Amino acid sequence: MPLFLSDSERAAFHQLRHEDPLSSIYWALITRVEKRASTPGLIDAQTTVHWWHCASEYLTDAAMVHALKPSQALRCWLRSCTLEIVRRPVSDWVGPPFRDQKTQPPIGHLETAHLTWGVAVVLDLAADVFEPAELDEIREALREKGIALCQRWIEKATHLNNWRCVLNAGVATAAAVLDDREALEEATAGFQRDIEVFQKDGSYSESLQYGNYTGYTLMLAREAIVRHSPSLDAELPLDPYVKKPRWDVASLFYKKPLQGWGIHPRPRSANFNDSAAMYRASGDFLLHVAARAKESHPTEAGLARWLFDTLYLPTFQQGPHDQASFGFINDFGFLTLPLFAQACAPIRPEAAELPLTDAYSCGDVLVRDDWASRGGRTVLAIHGADQGLHAPGHLHGDLNSFILVHNNERLLVDPGHSCYRGLVHGIETATNTHNTCTFSEAGNSIVQSKWLRRQYDPKTKKAGPLVTRGGERLLVAREGEVSVVASEVGALYGDPIQQFTRFWFQCGSHALFVVDHIEASRPVRTHWNWLLNNRDDALELKPVQPDRLVARRANAGMKLFHLGGHKMQSPVASYVHDAYHPLPNQLGEGKANSGQLITWSEAEPALKRTVTHAICLDSYGPITGWHLRCDETGTALESPGAKINWKLSGAMDANGFTLCETVSNTCYRISKEQGNWQLTRT
């Protein structure tokens, strides 16, 4: 009996395979596999990546289809493609030329692990397509080119990151299929150590996308180990990665079609650091949580199923289908069919009573006026100070940056990320292309540090203490329709920046105040950067010198007022990416001017300043009627007809802030009590 399709799973599948949605998922998988198998060779005309980066996806999909609906054409394709990979030289199993090809004996990389589990799943589900001598050849390759290379990397690596999970998944999957109990024991111990890469709350140090890639490989390792040795189920924790669906739900903005990607609705999510703007979690991972955690973590399991249903149904056939292996553009895969029948029922975010203002230890804070099903229109996504990071890796200069969404349009955006081997990648990770501050002194730029690693001792097999980018979360609080978030990140810039504290005051659906307090040990100039979304040339931008801009996309409008009295620079063409691709100049890479960057800069350097930005949001036409009112008592944003008036007064001192909606006479205090900021309704 195969490990990855037990007799009970096969029976459950056949019981449901004529019913939607499983029937549609099944036929969608068959269609994509048969299309690949219709031509010789692993790569077909639709493939846009190098073979390393789609091999595991193609092989595992085909192996599952063979196990459920075999055909002669598929047998031929599986046999030839698998043996071709198995017979590649060790240098090809090491990975592409940009990987370490010099170390001897050779060590594995991400590509090694993917080839290993791809071939192992074929051996498990489709062994009958090979001759006995070929089976021996496959087993030898898995031991010598797969497990051995992966283990060498694991034994040498000195920092804790997602790579450990990926390489260990290669070992676990091959060891389980080969019944290599020694290697499986090592992989089991590795899983128990590696699960620490996740934050305790289920978020991840790098991004949603890298959290999914890590979670997928932990899932794969756990499935392989437990399917081989069911008694180990109780010894392999699901927590904390099982909590990731909460973070995913909080980070999901909306879904709708995206120009260039076909007619299907695509999700948009909070894509801080290296993550796709059109991010969704892997279908296999979501159903793993929905199936395996339904007893121990019923809410997380239900949310995972809700995410699967929301993001994969009924558009189960949407591509591309060559970029999911490494988590570039996620898809459902070979484990969706056996896991679907075991998954729990969905739980909507409202039913799960998820908070509308939700904070995570990785630094993300998600604020919404309400859930979309109840009429929510606005989402504020903030990337602020972390609370200790477990496994940092790819980082941007993006602390105290944020994304602002209204009426299903991203107005202020994160640039996302593109090919790592392109010069544009340096631009999209820079501090000045995010909605945060940069500084200059004597013509030299002062930006955020982006390099951080958590050490791991391969001899003791223990990780070092948690690391932090520097900074402190000062406040996350909500009262009624008001949310206040405060984050201090001055340490990230180094000398001479001593303090950069940013407060966000989100008021209902329409008003946002952003207050920055900045201090330096030597006079510096501050630059306030704002990246606006011109993806598909849909931005209507009207800069109004010296202190405001009006931006519109579709039925969303925004006015942004700069109250520092500084100079607005002309818009600069920047980049906004949809999704990562391992090769340059591919679909997903933003073109020049897909983002428009507006900057206000101080004319003269200073030691200290406090500057407010006032932002109002509404539909395309009504945004015209919003007005800024300033006097000695504070700063107010007034709606058309003065039906809403939000007024902020005070400062970051002992007296704090007062925030009032003056029409309803509803007021809030934001004050510092015994060293801690707090929000109270007065």
C-alpha cells in the first residue's frame, strides 16, 4: 500500500469523486497532468521556469493521477521523466549553477530536496511503471544523491531558517518511502527542532509567502513520517505552524481579477518583505491543517478550510501550474485529493470571532473597519517592530511602513519582490520605496538595516536566542471603531537616528492620522516616502503643491495631507510587483511606473520634529468633498456635508492625544500611563 494514498483514503476519494467540489478538483488535476504527459520530456511549452523549479510539482501531480486514473501515455511520461532525473549527474542534483558547486563532498540545496521528494513520491505511488532494475536505480539515487546531499547541508548549516525545513522534508519523504529507519529517525528529530522556525503565534519572520513555503515543507515531512510510522503522530507537534491560517485570514484583503492573469479572481494580501501581492497559501497545506488539526485546533482547522474554499473554489483550474513547488505562485497539489475528504467544515472569520485589529509577533498589525461580508471597506496593514524573530531571512527596509486598502483597491502599497538576480530587486527592498521614512546627513542617505540571522550550532543542534531587527511595539489597541498602533524603530537606522516613533490612528472606514516623532543626535533631513499603486496604469494621481495629493483607483479615492510644511517632490516612477519569478522579465514582475513614489523632504536638517499626515478615504466622487480643517486646537478630517468629523489633538508627551468624532461627540484618549501607552474611551 502506498504511503501517500492509503486504502482508506482511496475508498473515501472514490465515494466523493463524483461530487463537487472534489470532482472538479480531481478533473482539473487530471487535465493539467495529461497536458504535460502529451509531449515527451519534463518541460512543456507552458513551462516558464528551469526544470529544477517545477520537477517536484510535475512529478508528484502525475504520480497521484497515475495512482487514481492510470493511462499508457502517463506511464510512459512518468517513467522517462523520472529516470532522466535519476540519471542526471550529482552536480545537477546539487542545483543550478548559482548554487555551491565547489564544496566536496557535494552538499544539497533547495533544488536537491525538491528532486528528492518528487522522485520519492513517484516511487511510492507509481512503482509499477518501472522495471526491477530501474527501481533499484531509483532507490540508489534517492540514497546517494538525495538523502546524502540533504543531510550534508543540514549538518553544516549554521543559521536557522526555512532551508532546514525544506532539506529535512527531502530526507523525511525519501526515508519514509525507502523504509530507511535510520534516516527517518534523523528526519523526525529534525522536524521537532525545525518547527521552532515559526513564531509562537503562527506568523513567520520573513513573510506570508516564505511562511507558506516553510509550512508546506513541515507539512510534507510530517505527512511522510506519520504515514510511515503512525505511532509518531503524538510526538510531532502541529503547533505553532497550525496557527498560520489566522495570520493568512487577517492578511487577506480581497480577491478579484488582476490584469494579465486571466479572468479568474486573484487574492491580494499583505505582502511585506518577499511575498507575492497575489499570495494565497498552498492548497495541500491548508487541507493538511483542516484535516490534521480539526480535533486539537478546531478554529484554525476551520479557518484553513475556509481559506481553501475561498481561494481555490470554484476557480480550481487557474494557473500558472509551474510555479507552486517553491511557493512562487501557490496552487493545490498531489495531497489535496487524499486530504480533502478528511478536512473539517469551514469556519468564517466572523464566526471564529477573529479580532478586527490583530497583531503578530513578526511585526505585522492588521486593522480593518469590518469583515467584507459585513460591509467592511478599509484595511490598514502595518509592518512595525517585531517581538523577537525565530528565523529571519529575506527582509526589506520596511519597518513602520504600511499598506492602505479601500473599496477593494490597494492605494498605498508595498512594492513586493522580483527576481533575486536582477538589479530591480535592490530597488524594491530599499527603505525609500516603502511607505516609511529615510534620512540624510551631508548628502549621505540613512536607511534601515536589512541583514539579520539567527545562529544555529550544528554540533549541539540548538538554535541561539531570538533576534530582533531593533525597535519596540508601543501600542496596539482598539475601542469601538478606533484603532491605534504605535511602533518605535529608530535603532534600525543606526547613528545618528535616536528615535522614529510612528502612531497610526485609524478612525472607522474613512480617516487615518499618521504621526511621526523623530529625534537624532546630529541634525538630519527627514524624507517621507509614499508609494502609490499604478499597477495597470489605473492610478489617477493629482499632486497639489505644497502639501497634498489626491489619488484614485477604480471606485476608491484618497486624499493625503502633509502637515510638516516641507517640499513635495515630483512623482518618481517606481515598481509594484505581482509575484516573484526565478527568472527576470516574466509575468509578475512590475514594469517601470507601476508604482509612483511621492516624497516630502525637509529643506533644512533638524534634531527633532513631530509631523502629522492626515489621510481620508472614500469612493471616487465623494472623496472630493472631504476637507482638512486645522486650527490651534487640532487637526480634523471632515466628510462631505460635515456628517463625519474626526479631530486629533495633542502630542507624544505626558498629556498624550485626544481623538474625537465631533458629530457624535465620541472621544478617545491615547496617553502614557506608568510608561505604557494606552487607548481609552472617554
